[in-house]
Amino acid sequence: MIENTNDSSNPVLTFEGKKYLINELSNEIKESIKVLQIAETQLKMHEDTLKLISISRKSIANQLKEKLKNLE
């Protein structure tokens, strides 16, 4: 979403194919950008958590399968 430029004092926001100089945006828009970045970070964290849970579930299912084989 935010693209770094050589001039770090004036970062660029790339949003829906358009570029905006962040320093020229209103404080309200800058706050919206921050909130969106937080939301994206949280989403990524929860996606990673779901992947870990899925892997754990598969592992537990495989362990159960092996234990049940011994009963046959």
C-alpha cells in the first residue's frame, strides 16, 4: 500500500493505482491510512494463526489415525 521513495521525508501512498504524497494529505486521511495498516497487520497475524491451527489439526488427526490402527 505504501511505496517507499528515495526521498524518505515525503513517502508516497499508492492506493487503487493512484499515487499520493502522504505529507500533502489531511490528518484525517493519514489517520485512516494508519488504521488500515493496523487492520492489514492484524489480518495477516490471524491468517498465520489459522495456518498453524490447521497444521496442528492435521497432525493430531494423523496421530489419532495411527492410534486407532493399533486397535484393529
